Amino acid sequence: MGNFDSSRRRTAPGLRAWVCAAVLAMLIPVTTALVGSGTALIGAGTAAAALDPDGFDFYVDSAMGPIKSRVFRAADGNTSRVVYALDGMRAREDLSGWEINTEIARSLTAANINVVMPIGGESSFYTDWNAPSSILGTGSSSGSSGGSGNGSSSGSASGSGGLQVLSNTGPGKSYTYKWETFLTQDLRNALRDRLGFAASRNGIFGLSMGGSAALTLAAYHPDQFSYAGSFSGYLNLSAPGMRDAIRVAMVDAGGYNVDSMAPPWDKKWLRMDPFVFAPQLINNGTRLWVSAASGLPAAGDGPNLNTVNGMGLEALALVNTRAFQVRMNTLGGGNVTYDFPAAGIHEWNNWANEVNRMIPDLSANIG
């Protein structure tokens, strides 16, 4: 995998080659799971939940039922500085991957920032779906829940999701995902009314799926979010091969159907594409932090199949992020800090380091 020069565009065939390589990296574990016994052969992230006693559960009613978030209070007790931390495609129903796999809550609260971690939303892209996820309108009530597995939320394949593809039970299957409504209305208002948190000039950031979603939410809700961060996000969803890549990833991450979220080239799909709505981020004056690593393993990324998978996923994120950078530069957008580490794959050590680098900029642009 080569390095990119921001002053040089890649040709469309080059982009397709990178996308195909990343898709293959995701297809390998999916295929293994479908032809194997159903046991995950590739691990990702921490196996056991790491509950942080400094956080507390915060339940809010919604169209999806009661949704839990984890809240961490700023060290100085303020209620004006708030950031939302969005999870990845394997978002679990018990804790956020940020809490399970990192210590970022402690770093952020020490910087006098209140942290809100919404729980759940596996493969949702944190948007309002058109319908419950199903394949050809059919499902099996005996299938397992799509949101309660033990996999990492990194987007790295666990190999188990394909077995849930025909299930019509669980999050986003027995009901329609309405995550944008939840985050920008239900949760926002509850944090204001019950905790006194500011409902404007908040920050939001996320990894992978959550990175794309953070920019989307900031673009369409500038009254709520003055700051957005994307780490290894997919910021050019309409690029050649990207919908197929997302389809494969969503099947693997809980057995979800991208067509239930939004049809191809539908206005809803284009509304989710940061490459398309980039002008809105500029017009809003939203302060952005956008990053993706090279896909080359860093210290601590072991020589195993999960590392190989993470390399492919990060390569795909890097292509998307560089395309978004070119788009923003072409439009004259000067409201972005870009960070492209020379080493790092699609994993938590990479994203935790990125949050710590972002904190000063985040702190200066919220509240």
C-alpha cells in the first residue's frame, strides 16, 4: 500500500483497485464464517467488557424503545461542554467500544469535557432507516439478536454476522432504526432537561461507521454540533465499489441489509455521503478533525489474520478520506485539521491515539 500525496489525484482505476483489495480483506472472514461451524475464527478487540466506574447509565425513550447511553461527567462539573462518541459497525448493546477498549473518557473528562456514549446501533450508520433490516422481505424468528454479540465494534470481522442475515429479531430488525432522530432529538433533549447539558455547540466524533455518521449529523444539525471528528471514516460512500463494500461489511457485522437503510443512488443514500454534502460543512463553519492511518501495522498490531483484515479496512478508509480531503480543498474548505499517521490499522489503539491528539482542538471549539 502506497502513501498518498494530497496534491495528486488517484485515477478511477486506482481507486477501484484499492476498494477491491479492501473488499477482499472483508470477504475472507465472511466466507470462512459461512462455510465453517459458525465459530469466530478471527478475534478483534478486547474479549471482556471493561466497565468504567466513572460512567453511569442514562436511559432515554425513543421510537426504537428505551436506549441506553453511558455518560461521563467533566472533572470541573460544567454542563456546557459536551461531546458524543459514536461506535463502529459492531456496536454492542451493553457498552460502547470506546469504553471497552480505550481510556478516552478519562482523557476527555480531565479536559473538562462531558462525554456521552450512545449504546447500540450495530451497522446503523446512526441514520434513520427506511425499513427494518430484512433480506427479500423474509426472516426467521429463530435467529439471534443482531446487537448483543461479543465482537469488537472496530469493524474488523468476527466471522459470525453472516449467520444472522436471515434473522428478523433484534436491533434494527424487529423495528426500524431511527438513530438520527434519537441523537438529535430524544437524547439531546433528555440530556438538556435531566442533566442540564447544553444542547448546542456540542462535539461529536466516531470511528469507521461512526466517523461517517459524525460528519453527517454535524452537516444537518449545525445548531447542535459545532465540531465533528472522523477517524478511519468512509467519507466517499458513492465512490465505485463502496456500496458493495458496505454491503459485505454490514452482512458480517450482524447480518444487516444495506438496501433496508437506503436504496442505491437514492436521495437518502446521497444525503449520507460526506463527499456529497461537503459544501454544507463549509457553509456551517463546522470545525472538523479528519484522520485515517496508512494501513501499515503499528507497534502492538500482532502478526495475525485480524491485522491483515484491519489493514484492508484502513486502506479503504484512507482512500475515502483522501478523496474527501481533495473535495474539501477544491471547495476552499479551511475548517478541517487532517491527520494521516504513517502507521496504524483499523483498530482501537489507532483511534484512541487520535482522540488524544484531537482533544485541544475539540476543547477550543465546543461550549
